[in-house]
Amino acid sequence: MYVPRLEGVLTMQLLLPGGGKLRLKGRVVRLQSVSQNLRGVRPSGFAVRLTEAPEQYFHLLANLFGLRFAS
């Protein structure tokens, strides 16, 4: 599994159900790495704080959570 460096900047693509893509940019704010023998017990991963996201991303979140998006 790829684990970026802490404070690293990532560009990501969010694949939408209808086949579209959204480009997101963020900074790695947390890392969790465990040894190979503990991976079944404790997960590895990282967290990203978004720094750039298109307006469609916020419409998608509002729709997923049943909220009305204020314009």
C-alpha cells in the first residue's frame, strides 16, 4: 500500500457513479503505519485535509447527506 509522507501534497481523482471524475487536492495530515504482522488487527492508512475541491464536490456531499446546498 502506498503511504505518502506527512505534510505531502496529493492530487486525487474522485470517481463518480455516473462515470465522471472530480479533481481534489489535499495535504496529508495524519499517518498510521503498523508492522506487517499487525495489519489484520490494526489498520494502516493516512488522512488528507482537502485544500482544493470543485463546487460539484460540495453538491455531491450535500446530496449524499440529504442537505440542501445553499447557493
